[in-house]
Amino acid sequence: MFFGKPLPFIENFIGALDDGIGEFKPGARLTRIQKRWLMFCIMGILFTNSVCWARFERAGMGQYSMAAISWMFRHSKIPWEILLHMSVRVILRTYGIADGILLIDDTGKKRSKSAYKIARLHKIKDKSTGGFFNGQCIVFLVLATPRITFPVGFAFHVPDPELSKWNKENKRLKKRNIPSKKRTPKPKRNPEYPTIPELSLSLIKQFKAYHPDIKIQAITADALYATSTFMDGTSKLYKKAQVISQIRKNQVVVFKGQKVPVEDYFKRYQSITRNICIRGGEDEEISFNSARLYLQAHKKKRFIIALKYKGEEEYRYLVASDLTWRTTDVIQAYTLRWLVEVFIQDWKTHEGWDALTKQPGEEGSDRSLILSLLVDHCLFFHPDQLALLENKLPAKTVGSLRESSKVDNLLMQFSDLLSMDNPEQEIKRVVQFLKEHLLKPKPSQKHMNHRHWGHFQPSPSLKYRAAA
């Protein structure tokens, strides 16, 4: 797919983004060249599904050279540090959003085993195979509202290398049955390498700093974030928000002075079965029970819910910070956590960054990911999406919006071509560009017609040696 001028909805989005930057920091407004470059990059990601300068150059039919795109990416004084936050502000204003629920999750991006120039690489557990791969871990903060769901922040996680090295050595010594007294003591964590819950907490702080008027009703995350530091920290930031996570079945609660695993506590009581509306859709049958118990790991009372969907054999255990909510409301809020997984899947499939992005260094990873998320935000300005959301109809998927944009781009190119004074000359230019950049033949490695074939027959000089 090739593109020329930016589509009108992309121009509208970048114009609104520039206005937002001007209001927040007047001296950081985008120049005409910067706006044009950002529109070009968004078009490139939409139509190539990658963040690759070579593909952008070919798809853009020579509007920018690869070197020019890279130079703008590295050296242009675009206010990258506030670009995503201002984009979020534009969407909040456009759709009149005043409240919502924050969703947190992390995902891994697999990289080559031999990669070394890409920043923040480390070994990541592969949930599908149980092994490990070399890659990057990204924590996403997503805002779910009654109308739309979209990303509002991200951070790259890197484990403390000294702790990782100690963990590896400690496991090896444990297998050899060496007592703990003779093993190396655990080193202190380096504050330069925050944990995933700590990164999530900093993302929430950033969101509150840039968007203080947005009312957050709840914050949901999976079991990795069920620490007292994270739950108490988020509760201090949003005092009226419910913080919901998940705990293990063997975590200890205190009931009538006795310490028991949470699984054993709920086995004593009959669960309730009820149909509950899941994510505003159809009702599903759920078995649950709840209690407000002292959670030993958190050293305070928490709202704990044992939950099991129809067809499941084992319960999962939710933990919530606010004791005044009803059980069904906590369950319904937690079911919205699935939306962050839908976003991540959409982002990986349709928004370029997970498909092909090789920009080296920390700036390369951060800025290319910002460009990818701007594409997600930009699609909320697509006329089809705007019309559907304003009329309270189901919104289009990212994939269908990309296909619609491709059709719009094709029709616009035909219209521009026919309106030119000399369309034949423009067609010749396009054909020449295609021949030079796409239709140029590449030598095949399968056929031998351009290589030395070899001498595959007996040698007369060796017949006597063979006879001997």
C-alpha cells in the first residue's frame, strides 16, 4: 500500500495535538515540518504495520528518504516527553470523558538472541512454552471509560542485574543442599531498577499529574500487583478509588485469632451462585463468596472475594482495598481488566511496534513506541469511529479502521491524480519509483544458473589409485 498526502482525520488529530501542546507549554509547539513528519509516520505505521524507515520510504513513494526520517526521529526538537500525555488530553476533551477505570498489565516483546543494540533487553519467561526468550518487558496503563478504552502510559521494565545474578546463583546452591548461612546474602535492590508494581505506581502518578480532573473509580491489575506497597500507594493517590487485584490461594488471613490460608477459610462456607453482567454484555453464572479479613502480608484488613466462573474447578481470590463496596460491584469492576488484554492484542497485531521495530538505544524504543500509541489515539478521530461513538453504537475495531483508511487513501490518491494538469507524467513518476524500489529483481539463492556448478564426474587421473 502506497500513500501520498495524509488523510484528513490524521491532519485533524495532529492539529488538535499541536493545540494541546501549545496550551500546556507554549514554547514547545510543533513546527510545520514536525507536524508533517508526524503525519507521515502515522500514515507509515497504518499502511505498513511496522515502525521501519525503509518501509516508510517505499510506501511514501520517496516523500522522505530513510536518512531524513531517521534524522527527524533522533534530532528534531519534538517534545517527546509530553507528546503522549497531550494526546491523551486531546481524546479526553474530544469525547468529554470525566471518569473511568485504570487497567494495568505488562507484556513481552520477543527479540533476536543476538540483539545487543536495542535497549532494555533481558530474559523473559515465555508463558506459552515455559521457557525463556530475549526481549523487552513493557508495562501499560490503560483507561477504560463508559465510551472508549485507550492507552494513557507505558514504561519499560528491566530487572536488577545484580539481583538476577544472585537469584541464579542462589538456586544453584540450593540444589546442592548448601545451607543458607553459607550462601551469599541477598543484595539490596538498586533503585535504578524499579519493580513492575513500582513502575505501575509511577505511571499512575504521572497520569494524575497531567489529568487531575479525571475521576478514577477503580484501578485493576493481576496478581503480580497485589502488594501492600502498590495497593496503599494507589489508594493515597486516588482516595475514593477501589484498588482490585488477585492473591494466591495459600496467602494467610487472620480470623478469630487463627491464621489460615485463604483457600481453607472459604472452604468452610457455602458459595453463592448468581448471574452477573460481565463487561456490560451478557449475564454469566458465577459462584462467589466474600469476607472482610485481616491479610497478614498486607498487615491490614482487606475485602477478599472467592470467585469461580461456570465450568471452572478452582476458585480465584480477589483482594480489594475499599471495604465499603458491594461484592458484585467489585467483581464487575475486575472483569473490566480483560479490556487491557484486548488492547495489547490489538496493539501487537495492528499498530506496528510489535511487528517490526529495530531502532537502537533507549530513545529508539521510547519514541517508536510513542509513535505506535499515537496511531491508536489517532484512530479515534476517524470519521466512521466518531460517528459511531457519538450515536452510541458499537465502535469499529482497529483492524477494520486500518482497512477503511487504506480504501480512503486509495480513493484520495485517484482523485488527486485525476485533478492534476498532467496526470500522465505523475503516473510515469510513480511507475518509475516502483521499478526502482519494489520491482527491482533480487538474485535467487535457490537456482544455480548464475553460480559455479562444479565437476561431478570421475577423474581419469585417479583410476589407477582406485584400482590399487
